[in-house]
Amino acid sequence: MRCIPEKPDFGDGQSAERAVWEALRNSLPDDCVLAHSVQVRDGRAEHEIDLLVLWPGVGLAAIEVKGGKIGVDNGQWYQSDKDGRHRIQSPVAQSQNSQHAFRNWLESRMGSKLSSRFAYMVSLPYTDVPQDWEMAGCPRSLILDQTDMKSPAELIRRAIENEGSGAATLALAFLDRILPHLSGDLNHHPDSLDPKEAEDAQDHLTERQAVLLQATRSLNRVRFTGGAGSGKTWLALEKAKRLCREGKRVGLFCYNKGLGQYLQRQVSGWRQNKPVFTGEFHEYVRGLGVPDGSGQDYFDVEMPRMLIELGTGPEPHERLEAVVIDEAQDFAPLWWEALLACTTDPANSEVYAFMDDRQDVYKRWSGTTADLTSGPTATFVPIHIDENLRNTRKIAETFKSFAGEHFNLRGGTGLPVRRVECLTDDALSAADDCIDALMDEGWANNQIALLTTKSRHPVHQERFDNGSIAEYWLDFHANNDVFYGHVLGFKGLERSVVVLCVNGFKDMERAAEQLYVGLSRARSLLVVVGDSALLEEAGGRELELALKKTEAWVPPTE
């Protein structure tokens, strides 16, 4: 556990604070941060938080400590110590005021609202408080008395989760941004965020989307529809986690191998119950005994049809009670019927689809993209996620025309998008020059991805030819090196820097969707390499105008 300071200097009159500090340090998890005597100014008013708990994945708690025997008589608080009995200010009000002051101060430093759950509490280490005690503004759960101090961690967690203001948990990345301010690094300004800090802010904004899950918790079939960068994958994972906590048999599905491995890596870190299956739907079907095959027709038609006709679904006690699908627009029509057949109640089991009907790059649905929502998900309650949180504004402006009229940009301004003009046949070599130049600028190799729109990059092709694509994706998730991929396989994934190599299109009817995916994969810096005429033909006049606002770049070469 990190303590700030590492060894507080408790004075002679702070034995109560020392006792509570020791109890918390021995009880809280190792990933928590415990700070002592946090001084805060709110305007001209000065406040002090005796003990501040920052708990990643849970929230914050400001704790006011009062030693001696504490009592309340007709609304007036009293403290009895060696000097007798005397009136004191309400410790509840003190804790509440210091909490508000810290929130205001922190928001002014961070440049954004604090949405993490934040509870104010009072610790009375030498006073017994009856379990049925309460008063206006202070339920018993916000008090830690003498008995509670034997094991306070779980009580603090409950207080934060049940009584804390705010709707989101405390993201680890956001905690890392708070720490320099607590430890004395106050020489930072939100307008000068470096890319890493900007991405941390994006992560925190994404976790605020959890309010959508809270608001729809009583609905058993929901279609969450949102544009690129709206946090759908995070929401899908969080929904699956909440369903698992309820003890349900959950399946977490997607289509792409890269996204499937990402979901598996995220789930592997959960401490509580996990989905009974996480990953690609066709791997789930193979695991149920459906004969293997190859070719798109097998995956889209024959495989789900065999699952239904052969009755090879799971045994009744192994059927899924809830299904979560990320990038649900990629699911072929028959997949839906086959998947529902694997649930305990195909007509009523819980199903949550996270999708972007404007990223229908595989064109598995006949007619217009409207068919995506008039098929299996037609009866689902639609929830629209209109805010882009995962990209900077500069990046999001390049693909805003693809995302729809309700698309709102919430990210920071960010670095200018760079534009490298070249012939289509020269795009691959020009993109390689960009990689070298970016690393010379100081970008780490594992921050960069090069994505093509037609033929694979030679590094990607080599891994494909020798049958090591699965291992290659593991390298990507381990952040080992520059990643070379294709936009079709990178849906739902991201990197700090993306070099989008527009080296042609196999099917111009799918070109706009591919550009939409490719442009939206970068979080901090986007480099677009290719011929302007081809980009305009594929993306239309609005994309051409957006790219004219970018920064022309000629990567230096040896």
C-alpha cells in the first residue's frame, strides 16, 4: 500500500489518528492509497482531511477522526477526554465540508468533474456507537466506532459504494493522476497534458459511462448503439462483470480474434466470478462439438445451422443465463438464432448487444444498415451512446461525418492529425518511413500500430503465411512492439498512435466503413498515408474537407 507520507509524524495529541491510521494500513488492500492530514483550501476557507482513502475500483473516502468519548445531546456533539467534557463541532459536518473542498480543489487541478464515488466518514476509535444509531445526514454506515476499527476495510468499501456521491468507481489511471497533487507535485496544468495523461483522462471519462448500465439494470434485452470511441467495449466488459457478480452463467462474445483475446485478458484479471465463455462465437460453437470447417459460408451459414439442427447445444444445466456481445453488428443473422438456442430461455434470457451499425464492414446483412436493427435486435430496448470519449478532438473530427449527426466530441484537443500524401502504390513504404520518424521523435514502438486497408504489410503477411496470427495477437496485447495489422481485424481495439496506410480497397462498397474504423483507432496521434483522390472517392467530400484541416507531413528519411 502507498502511504502519503510514508511515515506520518503524529504529535502527542494525535494518538487517535495514529490508531486509525494503523488499523486502515493493516486492513486495506495493497493497491489502496492512504493519505494523512490532507490540507485543502476552498476559496478563503481552509480544511483538513484527517485520513483520505483512495481505493482503485471502488472510490474515495474522507475520514474525520475524533478521539476520546464522543456523544451527541439534542443535536450538539460533545467530546470527553482528560480535560473533561466540552462541546465540539459536528465531526460529520467537518468531514462533509472537507470532502466538498477536496472535490472542488481536485476538479480545478484536473480540469474535469470528479465522477468517482466519494464518501465522507467519521472514525471514533474510543467510542461505542449502537448499530441502530443514526441522525439526519449521517447514517450509521458512515461511522467507524471502536468495534468497527478491528476490521474497517469492508465497512469503508460499503460506505463508498452505498453512500458515496458519484456514479463511477475510481479508475487506476485516474488515481495515478491524483497522486502527484497529494504528494506535492503541483506544477501541472490540464491544458498541457501529455498524450499519456490525456489517455488517462479518456479512461476516466469512459468509466463514467457506467451510469448507463445502472439506469438499464432492470431491462433484460438492450441494444447499446454508439459511434467509435464511445466506450462500448468497456461497457460490455463491465456489464458482463456485473452479471457474473449476480451469480449468473454469462457468455461474453465477439467476432474478431484480436478483440476476443483482449476480452479474455481483461476477464483474466477479475477476482470474482468470471463468464463461462469469453471470446469468439465460432470458438464457442466448436467447443460444443460442431464439426470444424473453413470458408466464410461455413462460418456464417453452415456452422450456426448445424448447431441448431444437430441439437449440439450445451446441456440444460450448462446453458447461458445471460449473453453480452461486443461489436454485435459483426454477428451474422444465423449466429443470433444459434446463440439464443444456447440460453436457458431463448425468448427471454438476458441479451445485451453493444454495436455501431455504421461499422458494418463485413456487410453480412442484406439491404441497408438499418437492417442491423430490424433483425434479431428489433425488440431490444435501444440506448444511444452519443459521446466520443476515446479519441482526441483532432482525431475524432476526421471521422465525425461517418458517425452520425448526434456524435459529440468530449476528448481533449490533442495533437494535430498528420497527413502524408503519396501514390497508392507507394503507401506501404511511406507508412514505414512514418514509423521510423515517429520513434525518432520519442514515441515507443509499442505505442504505434500500422493499419492497412487492402494488402497486408509484409510483417503481417509473414505471420499470416506461417500460421502464427494467434501468437501475433498475443504480442500485440503484451505491448511488445509496433503492431502491423488490417483495419478489418482491428475493430474494437486501439493504440496511442495509428498510421493508417490507405493502400487501396478490395471492395469500394466497404471502403467508407473501413476508413471509419481505421481513422478511429488512434487515441493520441493519427497519421493518414495515401492518395487524396482515393480518400475522397472512398470517404466523400466531408472527409476530404476534414483532412484539409490536418497537418501536412513529410517524414524525414536517411
